[in-house]
Amino acid sequence: MRGTVRDGSARVRVLARAGAGFAGRLRRGGSGARKWPARAALALVVLLLVPAAAAGIALRVDYAGDPAAGTTTRGRDALWLGHAWVDGRKDDADVRALGRRLSGTGIHDLFVHAGPLEHDGSLPPAAHPRAGWLVRAVHRALPGVRVQAWLGDELATEGPEGLRLQDAATRDRMVSAARQVLAAGFDGVHLDLEPLHSGDSAYPALLDRLRRLTHSRGAVLSVAAHQIDPLPALHTLAGTVTGHPKWWSQAFFAQVARRVDQIAVMSYDTAMPLESLYGGYAAQQTALALQVTPPTTDLLMGLPFYQENDPGHWGFAETVAAAVRGARLGLSRTDRDRDHFGVALYVDFAAREEDWAAYRAGWLP
């Protein structure tokens, strides 16, 4: 989520940084080595720019064409809600307003921020004092809509501070935290841990335990997922160059998707500078995720319901309209009749009227 993983660098940016660092080392030379001739330096720049240009062209092609008929909401969409809904800042009037907002949409799940988890995996009871009230109020105002507890924390994968999944006692406390929110009345657990590196063996093991718990209570298990490598092993390259792998391999994404009832791809913060490139990237991510997500698992593609401009997220490029169209194109080309598919809107407190309008215009039939 925003604020946890700030680096939204995409493959073009990673290649550019890798090239800049390599070229700098060449210019400085090794111990006693002569500088490379200008022609060699020029050749190196060309070798770096050509793949980047090809990648941009490929994404633009992915955004071309029209989505297939019927690739609209299946009534499985979701909305991330901020902490104000469980800490006393919201009341019955707010729930009624939310009901009016969601009327006629495909929203079926609300991911309500009920944490964050402590770094040791525990969840203070005082973190969500109004949880019971909210679940009851939503069930009255929006029959059939599920209210899930959004739990997460920053992982200590790229720095000294954070939650450590490899610690067995920490995982035990996380399972206890899930038991705690289910006892409070939530319909499920939505887990968001970042930055979670591809191949982390402790994560699937944790999900296996959480799924046994949630299913024993008649609840659902949902996760927020990193984007998938747009090029083979790109997460390895990114980790080597920047220290932040960012992407998951498609195989690791599949491991996670098999263990949950619902997986929501955080398909934003891509650093794409153009709307057409972002839309093509969304189409590509949708196709990659569809290829490995079991047909019985809800696959949700994230929509950027917020407006910021920084190197990781250009608001004028990462639009709701482009994300929706990209998701529909990916669905059209990969599995147009898939029922367990939707979009996830991030996040309620930053959403603008134009974001809601674009969601309705592009995704609702």
C-alpha cells in the first residue's frame, strides 16, 4: 500500500538505473585501466535504450484494441477503507452515506484497516475499538457485503526495523491476531505485508495456517499482492541493482493465489509516465495474474483511487480509466468468461468524484 512501499519503479526505470551505474563505473575505470573510447560508451547507451524503447512499444500495443463485450463487473469488487471506520471517527450517518455511494456498484468486500500489526506480529485490542459496531452497521445498510479486517505491517526485508516473518513466534502471534479480529465479528482477514520478497518461504506457510483458521470460522482469507515480473527474473535484477526487488515471480504469485480465497494485485505505483503505457501495463499484469490464479480464487486488480505525483506514481498517467480499460483488455485476451474476477479500489479517503465516475463508466455494465 501507499506509505509502505514507496518505490514504484517499473522495468524501464530499473534498466535505466542499472545502465547509469554501469556506465559510471566504466567512465571511472578500474585500477590503472584506461577510459573506454567514446564509441564504446555510445554503443552501451544504445544497448540500454533499445530494450527500454521496445518495452514501451510493447506496452502501448497491449493497450490497443477494444475490450470484449461482457468484460464488466462480476459483483466481486472490493474497496479499501481507512482506519477512521473503526476508531470512532465514523458513525451511522457515514455508513448510510457509504451505502448510497456503493449502491448499484459491484462492491462485495470492504477491506477495513484494523491494524497495524506490531512488529512482533501482535495486534493491540485498542487498535479497532469500533469494529463490532461497523460490521453490524454495514450488514444492515449493505446486505451481502463482507467486512474484512485489513491487517499489515512493514517487513524487515530491506532494513533493520519491521516484522520478521521468519520468526516462528511472530507468525504465531499473527495467527492469534487473525483469531482476534474474527472474534470481533469481521467476515474475513485481508493481509498486506510489504515489502514481501518473491520466494519468501515463510509466507506460504503462514497462509496455510490462516486459511485453516478462517475456513474453520466460515470466514475468508484475502491478501494484497505485489505485481508480477513483467520480464523473466526482473525481481532479481531489481534486487541486485536497487535493493528493492518490487515484483514477484509468476510462480510465487501462483503459490500465494492457491492458498487464499481472494488476491488483490496492487497494480499501481508503476512509475509509468503516460496513460497509454500504464494501461498497457495494467493489461499485461492482468493477463499474467489470470494465467496462474486458480479459477475458484477471486482475482482483483487494484485501481488507483488517489492522486499523487512523484517518481513512483504519476497521477496524470495512472488513472482509474486506464486501469479499468487495461484490466478489461487483459481479461478479454486471457479468460474473458472468468467469473472470479474484479477490481479493488484504493482507497476511500483519497478518492475523488472523477475516480468514482471513471469506475462506474468503465467497469459497470
